[in-house]
Amino acid sequence: MLFSEVSSKLMKMEATTKRLELTSILGSLLEDAGDDLKELVYLIQGKLAPDYEGVQFGVSVKLIVKSLASVSGLRDEDVNRLFYKNGDLGTTASEIREKMSQRPLFNEELTVHYVYTKLLELAKSSGSGSVKGKIGIYADLMVNSHPDDIRYITRIIMGKLRLGVADSTILDSLVHAFSSKEYADIIETAYNFHPDIGFIATLLQKGHIENIKKIGPEPLIPFKVMLAERLRSIDEIREKMGHQASYEYKYDGLRTELHQKGETIKIFSRGLEETTENFPDIVNNFRKTYSFDSIIIDGESVPYNPDTGELFPFQMVSKRRGRKYQLVEKSTEIPLVMFIFDILELNGKSLVNMPYQERRKILEDNFKDNEYFRVATRLVSDDPREINKFFEKSIEDGCEGVVAKNISPESVYRAGARGWLWIKFKRDYQKELADSMDLVVIGAFNGHGRRAGTYGALLMASYNDETHAYESFTKLGTGFSDEVLFSFPKMFSDLIVDHKPAMVETKMEPDIWIYPQIVMEIQGAEITISPVHTCALGVIEKDSGLALRFPRLVKIRDDKTAEESTTTNEIIELYKMQKKTK
């Protein structure tokens, strides 16, 4: 496939504000991709491989500027001036290429495969002379491109394609192109267990739906962890669970999935990032303590005081994420215990379709508590007094609260999904409103007075995991420290778009549209009916949505993706429970 065909479709996708039209355009592009499909879907993701393979472009703005200057004869400062005017390196590259010539300067045919191969070569270029090599590769792509081609190639390299295409949109488009809606849930489940969109795309293109149905947990391939809904009282949880629940401590640590196959042990974060090298103590202690052919466990790594057994808060363990140096010292300074609460695979057998109680028994049979690994503390009961005592004990022991887990025969492990099989309950939720929510920034309003020069308020949205849309829910203007407030222009500079992204649903018109990526934890006083906001539009009342009153910022959640934010369905349940109490 010629890359110019891709550029043409990307331009149409960039221009639309309609989700269905976006999916349709993308579906037709994928349908025509032929042998280039796998490489094409990676490029549309702005990647060269799935996240867990750790392939990075390793290209800075400065390097692209130098490349553009080198190939065009302009000075670096001239390129920087154009970049400052445009606010987008892709548009800058396109303008420079247009002035050079409309036709490619060489006769190399710019295909999807050629672009992908060159970008992979660029990403793998390292060591002495790598900067010169990367400049040469980008220059090669520049001179063989039309202006529209280099615009999108540059944006792919910089990770700023910003078309409103999340992984869920690509999956919907693949279904549109190669399958039917009846298999949509099966395909999504397969992707949640094997989050490699190129792999899934290839199977769909070949019509191998039976192979997709068989996809489950695979050692050394990270999965999207199962998530919990929330309610604000034990009685509501008991009722929602049909009085069939187990209660586990909710630990305040780092979500950890540990995989072992043969001699290899890998650790992944909830964001599918491999973090093995950051936790050598967990790896070494597991290797010394256990022996399996293969295993996958899900749990929480929590910092603790080995002298007293006291658990420390999340902030302590977060100091070890992304660290490359002094890991041995940090392992001693901040020792970890992994609390294991689920098992997905053991010695070649998938366990995810077993009920929770059976998985728990297998877990207990294979793991005895020691200094480094412990099975999550739990209680099986429907006695509200006993459950509340257990909850209070969890707080006393340094935890956030409890997670209720369904123990019916339907209690399978649902990768990447929320649902009422798991429900979390924290002390915060005993207030009138379970008010801590993770919302996504979709827009900003210009500041005035003391806030001139930054943004005075942000437009926040929930995530509708059924339609894959971000629905406006509140306007946030309080809780900002001066440091955070005046960091907004820089924080959002790479995410500003000139029109409403296709996946955003809102009746409000902010001064600045922001591509939905940054998640913030928000507290509020009450959820109300709103004629302005689109969260749960028409669900509670016709032509009205839901809104959060008196929101304030708690913290920026750089550990969560936009698709992991609070869902619209979760907000609907919170509103119903709030109304029931009143």
C-alpha cells in the first residue's frame, strides 16, 4: 500500500468530529491494507510494536529540527521559528517539504512497509553515530515524501498523531473491516489478554476467529488487569453481590502482574509496561522461593517496614518506578512485599474461566505467606457486623479499605474490564458522595486576573466504555496549587487540537480543545442532573446528563491512561445510590 493512500485517509479522519465516521474511514483503510495491515495498525497507534516490547523512537524535537534544516538548507533557527508559529512539528515539516518540491526528489516508492522499516531502523539506531544515523533516516523519508506524507510520519515519530483513535477505535474498525459485531466482545477479550493489536489484526484479516476465541493468559505477555467498580456502603455491596461475596484488603501499593516461564521472570505494571528491572528484589525472591513450569499472578506490591511489619503508603513504592540507578540501595531502603490476590495461569493451564473461589484455593495451595509474598487477607461472610469489623481492621493495618469479590459460579477473571464482580469500598466512600473520581481533561478555559497566562478552569470528562467516548461531566477550577496552575500551558501544549476530537461528546465549547490523555483525581460534593453536560445523557432524564458539583483537584494521575478513568456507568450507579440515600 502506498503511504499516500494512508495520508489521504488520515486527513479525512483528522477533519471529522463524528466517531462513527472516524471508525468507518479507518475501517476502509484497514480493509485495503493487504499485507501491510500489521505494520499499518502499529503506525496508526503511533508505535512500532506493542508497549511491552519497549521499542521507542528515541527522537527529540531538536533532532527533527536539525534534520529539517539539513535537508532543506534552512538554518535551525528558521525551522524553530516555523515550529513556534505552527505549534506542530508535523505541519512544519509539511510546509518545508512543500517549498522544496511537490514531487518526491528521489524515485523510491514510499509504501507503508518502506516507512515502517525505516522507522524501525531509526528506533534501533543507538550508540556512537546514532544521532547522525537518525538524521539520515528522517532525511531519506523527507525527500521521498509528499508534504502530507511527512506531516503524518513526523507526528508518528513524535507520538502526536492525535486523530482521536484509541486502541478501542482500531478494534472497532478491524471488526468493521474483517468480522461482524457478534464477535466484538470476543475480539476485545482476546486483545485484553494479548494486547498486541498487530497480532489481533493479522488473525482477523485471515478469518481465524476460532484462534481468537482461544486467546487467554500467556506467560510473559502482559494482560489488562481486572478492575473494580465502587459503592459507598457495605449494605449496598451485599445487595449488589446477591449476598455472595468475599472481602479482601485493598492494599495501597503498585498493581503488579508477575509472569514466570522456565527460567524467565517478568513483571508488568497495570499500564502494560515491563518494570522487571525496577524490582530485582521481587524477581530474586520469587526465584529463590518458588518453582513452577509457568505461572501468572496478579497482586499489589506494597512497601513495608521489615522491623515492625507496618505498611507504608503508595508514595514510597512510586519512588522505584522508572529508576535505573541505585536499585540495590532502594531495594534495601524500601523493601516490598507482594500481596497476591489472583492467579491466571499455572503450569500451562489457563485458570481465568474458573470461579473466583476455585482460583483462590489454587492460590492458597501454592503460596504460603513469607517475608516477600503473601496471599491477600480476606473474609468470606455476609454478616454486616463482621464485614464492618474486617473493614476497620484493614484501615488499622495500613490499607485503603476492602475489595468485595463475587463468589458465584459466574465469577471469572475479566481482563481489562470493570463490572460488579469486584467492588471496592474505601473510607472516603462513607461520605454523602463517593467523591474521588478519575476524570479526563478534554478542554481548557483561558485564565483572567491572577490566572492570566494560564488556564483558569478545565473541562473534565468521564469515559463511556460502551461507546468509547469521553463525556463532559464537570468544569474544574479549584484545588490547584500555583505550581500546578502555572504548569498547565506546558503540560497541555502537545495535546492542543484545533477542533473537538471525534471521541469527545460535550455541549460546552472550551477556549482550548485538549486531546483526552491526562487523568486527574477529583473530589466533589454531589452529582446532579445537568442540561449542559453529556455524561449519561438521556439515561436519568431526557435531554439531560449528569454533572459533579463543587469539584476540586486532588492530584494528577500519571499512572492511569484515559481509558482507565472513571466510567459513565460507574457515575450512574453513584448517582442512583446518592438519590436512594436522600
